[in-house]
Amino acid sequence: MDRPSPPRAAGRVTVVTAPVRRRGGTWWISPVGALALVVPITLLLTARLDDNAFRLFYRSPKSVTGETLLLIAVTVLVLGATAAVTASLAPSGKRRLVRTPGVVPRRLYSAGQALFWLTMVGYLLYFAVGASNGLRPADVFNAVFSQSNYSGDLKEQLSGVAGITTLTQVGIAFVIVATYLLLQGRDRRLAAQLGFVFFLSLLRSFIASERLALVEVSVPVIVVLVLAGGRSLRRGKRAAARLAPLVLAPLLFLLFAAFEFSRSWQFFKTRTDESFPVFALIRLAGYYATSYNNGQLHLVHDPYPGRMPLDSIAAFWSAPGIAQLGLYDRLSAPAPVTAQNVLERFGNPEFNNPGGVTTPFVDFGLLGGFLFFVLCGVVIGLLYRGFVDGSPMGALLYPMVVTGLFDLPRYLYWTQGRVVPAVVCLVAVALYVGRPVGVSRQPLPRRRFPAPPAAVGNRVPEAVR
């Protein structure tokens, strides 16, 4: 049945849309799927490693108990179930990030350009701070060509300024917007900008020993591409989207090994009998096993009377102004001796991930920790619903959520100050793009992007935003 002609107002087009059948996303980028890829295998690995293995490989006694591992497993089930139920019950939004497939929304394109230049300002300030601290291009070239960056000197020289150099994190928002735009049509300029942001992230991740800088721009792009591939009319693309973890997991290991070669391997190659591939595999497993172990240490030693929540709201305490005032130290009770330098006393500071699942239980207790993850599940479920439906808020924010799901065994990514610039920008873009707009005075930014076609058959033209 043809849709009725849309009613017209002066200078504006009112879009009439028919109910859309709900579609899901590819299984492994859903909240349950992402958690299932990482948590069970890392929990099983940690449970199987005994105290001797911990001491031999990670120079730390094994402290995590079976009860704590069970708590982590139950918590992840609660988080996944809450997200899944919320996503299934949430209503579909009426607005779409991209209304007409193949037509680039003008507002989204303009927002993408603004995000790119904000990112460039952030990196300019980032490297300017490094130069003021004595960083020279020769130091970077030497570290790259010698493949030796274990000392951490470059990282110290690139110590950022809160609220200023964090503008580099706007790059996360840019790559998400750019990926959606490039899926609608080719744009060499935009593709070059995307590649340049990836290059800067790669450079930063190497010289500052900050692998996460590369991960947090890569994962959202992959998530958006997988959703698009899973809905392709081509069977091969749909199969590739479903089976992508079989390829991405080995690539992840190779990337991790490449970074470890220039970091820890330069120190340990004369102190171990293991080959480099085995060493890299042990290190990769250790980042997860020691995270669960550190979570146990924090559960035992960190809670004390008068302590205020810390890592669960880390973005607040590290915000510009609040961090400089030392507000947490002023408001929270002083830590007793047993809670100071926990990893130095009972673990290994080299593996310092606190464990993301246990963090809210340290901050809020048993009941508060479960409530925290229930609330997280509700928010994640709503964003996932919006993501698969194509609503602006969900489509832009959920790809970042997946980064946190994959990193949850190691630490609580979503509450870190580093995500705030990207989240603020993406929310602003979602609100900007989602506003109703008239068709007048809305030219496309590039001639090569065609204007919306006239109504043909039962298709109704939508306004270019």
C-alpha cells in the first residue's frame, strides 16, 4: 500500500513514516555477546592459574578467591540480562541518524568537520606540552627505530594538562561520525582525515605507552562497520560480520605483541627462557588474570570507614578544577596504612588494572555494587536499542559502550575522565542532528553527494539534515 502524500507547511517538509519492523544487530556487538566473548574465558583462565603460576609469570601471589570469581560471573550475568531485557522492551525512536540511505545528512557532515578540527587542536596542544617538557622529534624517531620504549621517559614528557590535552579524546567522536558518513558515500577528504586521526592515535599509543588510545578509536569503527555488514544484502558480508571475531582475535594478539616487543620484551628478553610469542601470550593473559587478582586486593584492603567512592565516579574527581583542588583527599577519610600502596604491598604495580567488575563493590558495597550494574544495564540496553534502530543518540554513543564492555574485566572504562570529551561531543551531535529542520537553505557540503530523490512510488523524500 502506498503511503499518503506528506502534508506540507510553509518552507518545511513533514515526514510521515510507517512503523518499522525491529531489527537486531550482529550477535557479538550486542551487550550479551560482547561480554560473552571476553568474560568467561578470562575467568576460567584465572581460576585455572595457581599461586605458583602467578608468582612465576606475574611476580605476585594469587589472592583472588573462588567466591570473588563467582561474584564477578553473577554480576556480569546481571549486567547482560538487564541490558538485554531493557533493549527488548524499549520503544523505538522516531528519528534516525541517517534518514535516507545513500544521502549524507548535512548537519552530520558539518558536525564531523567540527569534531576533526577540535581533535587537531587537542593533538597540537598535546605535542606542544611534550615539546615544552623536552620531547624532541629525534627522541620519537629513536624510540620507533630502536623498538625500545620500556623506560617510560616519553610518556612522562607527554603528561597532559587536564581539560586541554584531553581534547585529543574528541577523536573518538570524530571516527564514529566519519564512519557513518563514509558508509553513505565516498569522500576522499573525509577518508584522509579519518586515516590521519588513526595515525595520530597509533603514534600516541606507542610513544606514550597508551595502547588504549588506539583501541578506543578502533573498536567503535569496527562496531559500526559490523552492524552495516550484518545488514548487507550480500551473504558474504553478513557472514563476515558474524565471524569477524575469528579474524579480529588473532589481529588483537599481533597488535598487543607488537607493542610488547618495544616495551616489556626489551627488559625481559634477557631474563626469560620463553620465546617472544609465548612471552606475549603470557603477558596478554596476565592483564586479565592480574586485574581479577587486583580486584580481590582492593575488595579486601580499600573499604574503610569514611571512604568516599573513587573509581566508580573517577570522571568527577579528575575533572578540571576538582582535580587541582584535591577535592577527594579533602572530603574522604584518610586511608589507613593497610589501604595505602596496596599493589606494592600485596601485588605487582607493573600490572595495575584495578578490575572493572569489582570496582563498584569496593565503592558502594555489595548491594550498591549490584544496583550500580543494574543501572548500567538499563542505560546500555537503551543505547543498544537506539543503535540497532539508528536513532541519533544510540547510534553515536553505543559504539563507545562496546569498548567498555570488552575492557570490563580490566577496569571501568565508562566512568573515566578520558571518555567525557567524546561523550559530551556525541551527545551534542545527536541533539543537533536530531532536531527537526526545513529543507530550505540546506545545501549539501559536497556536489558529489546527490540531493534526495523526488518521491517515487511509495517513497517519501526526507529532509536533508
